[in-house]
Amino acid sequence: MPGPAGDSTPAVAVIGAGIVGASIALALRKRGAQVLLVDRDEPGRGCSSGNSGAISVSSVAPLAMPGVLASVPRMMLDDASPLYLPWRYAPRALPWLARFVAAARPAVVQASAARLAALNAGALEAHEAMTRELGVPELFLRRGHLHLYPEESSLAKDAAGWRLREAAGHRVERLDRAGIEALEPAVSDRYRIGLFLAGHATILDPLRYVQAMARAFAAAGGRIARAEVAGLAQRQGRWQLRAAGAAQGREFDHVVVAAGAWSGRLLAPLGVRLALESQRGYHVQFAGGREAVSRTVVLADRKVFVTPMEEGLRIGGTVEIGGLAAPPDERRAAVLARIARESFRGLQDLPAQTWMGHRPCMPDSVPVIGPAPGHTGLWLATGHGHLGLTQSLGTASRIADALLGPCHCGSRPCVSGDFRAAGAGRVRSCFLRSWRPRPAGGPTALSRTD
């Protein structure tokens, strides 16, 4: 498709400059497309800035697992629960929650795990190579992840998830207390069982990583515009953004929506309905204390990630299904701070800052990646939940392959060929519950990566 007059390269707008959008913009620009990256804030300042930095290739267990229905009462009654649904938001969340519970059926879980495994494949090597390419190799810490449990009963609650990891080919090493202390001596003696995943890594400053990516994109000739996109319109086969500044008045052959939890609002006026919900995540970052751990440590019984960031120790986690409008619930952050101080020595007197961000989550935890049927030139890349960092480069390669054609690095494609365009027959009836069905002349039903 042509760009400006006399230019045969496609013009593409990427909406959203988090890790997923920045990755897509850079991948498209490296393959020759004219790309405008648009966000209402600076690159990486949204959800990407506050994540735990985990490159977690074995995270194939969806959030909805068998037995989740029994946990719904606790979700609504216990504001310290790792998965929390405030009463005030419950009526609005019910349609999504119904799909979430349906996604916990064993057959759906197995299918979701397979798709997550395909998306995660190759992420470790891709991020290591990307940090080198961007000139920030010091951000990549390849020391594995250590998951901790206080006793056998707490480990048993996660047994199904560990079976999914092992079925996906990930090697898990079990450690006793002595083995835990050999890796992480500062961990509280409350934790007696460790499960170590060697083939995992950590990005020590996710914001700096996205910023380095954005600089590389701009240096390669990409354009960045800071503007809020209020809407999309297609006229005579080309797309326009309703936005101010550099994005105003321009026409594009393609638009990629990678706006995270806000993607649904942007797409709904076009009749594209996503069962997308904000998975509100919190972190507490101590000014100092990063020496408490030497790698990502997961307090698995509490679903808390502990990461040695460049500027301090970050404790992140929990899921709050509370929508986009409500202010942060400081009680959630306070729980994280308390857990950190109980679990690691030396944090009692350190100052700390809190953060809350919106992770875009589908009911079955599988992101939406690909073209929107019925809207030529409209592409979707959202719904990655807590795996946006891990899956960002794979998502970018899939979008770039589909939009521009496969890129060959030497004798083999850059990514595995598991992408299928929407409408190719990938979605089974059980997955249609994640979408609003399409009545005659109504909204578009979508499919996802295979």
C-alpha cells in the first residue's frame, strides 16, 4: 500500500507506546514502513514502567484455572486477596467474570496454555539480543526465577500450573531450605520449598528499556507524537486519527491498536468489541534494598514478585478487577509493603514509593494479536495481561510478518509461523465466549493468535 505520493512503503500508525507498541513500531520501521508512534504520554510511562521486569517464558498457566469459581466469594470479601474484585465494580465486571469462569474449564485451560507457550517461545533470546542491539545490555539479568512456598499444602494449590509448565517443556529444579539459602540467603526462613527456573531473566529497568527502544525507533526515522487519540475513522481505504499535534490530519494505510487496557474504548465505536478488562496491578519500590535478592524471586503463596531493580527493590503483584476510572486502593500497596518487610531483612527503615497500573486482560489470558475482520488495515495487539514484557517482541514480529510479509534472518524466519489471520478458522466455539457475537450487520467477532 502506498504511503505519501511517490512512496510505495506503507504508512502505519501505532497507537500506544508501551513495551508492546514500541516493539511493534520498531519492528515495522526496521522493515521499511513509515511509522508514527502515538501515545498520550511519553514512551513507557504507562503500565510498562511499573511492571516487575520478568521475562517469564514458562508462564503458560492462565489466570482462570479449574476451581476458580470457588474463589469468587473470597475475591469479593477479602481486600488482601491476590485476586480481588471490589463490590462497587462487581455489577460492571459480571459479563467479563462469567467469561473468566467459563475460561477455567480444563479443555479451555489446555488450549490457552498452548497458545501462551507459543507466544512466549524464544522470548529470552529475543530480549537478550534486543538489549544488546539497543546498547543497554546491562538491563538484562539472566539468573533465573526462584518461586518460594512455605509448605507442601501451599505448593499443592499451584500444582496444576506447575504441571502446565512442565508439559510445555520447562525444567523445574526443586530446592530445600539449604538450596534456597544458597541462592537467596536473605529470604525469610518461613519459606522452606523452592522451585527454580533457570531459563528465565529480568529486565532491571522496564521504563529505561522502552525508552531505549523509542530512541532507536526515532534514530531509524520513526516519528513519535504525544497526543491522545480520541477515535479512528476510515475513508476511501485509508485511516485517520482523531488526535491533536503531529497525528492530526495525516492518513495511514494501517493502524495498529496497542493501547493496552484502553484499546476497547477506542475500538468499540467501530463495532469491534473486546472482552477486555483492566487487571490493576500494584508495586512498592524501596529506595535501596536491591541486594535483598539477586534475581526475580516469587513469593508464590502470596503471588508477589520481588525484583532487584536498578534504583531499588520492587515488590509487585496482585490482581484487582476494578476498572479504569477508580483511584488506586492504597490498601493493596500497603499489603505488598508489609509482605516485603516480613519476608526480607533490612527493609524496615527504607522509604518506599507506590504505583498502580492497568494491565489489559482477556478472560482466558490469551492476547488479541492480528487483523480486525471487516476493517482492512486495522490491527490489534492487546490483552497481554502480566506478560506484556515477555510477549512484546514476539507480538511485534507477528504483526510485522502479517502486515509486511515474513522477515527472513539468514535461512529461517524471525519468528515461528503460528500466526493466523483472523477469520482463518482458528477460533473454536468455546473461545467465542471471550467475544461479543456478531449479529447481522453488527459488531465484528475476532479471532486470535494460534
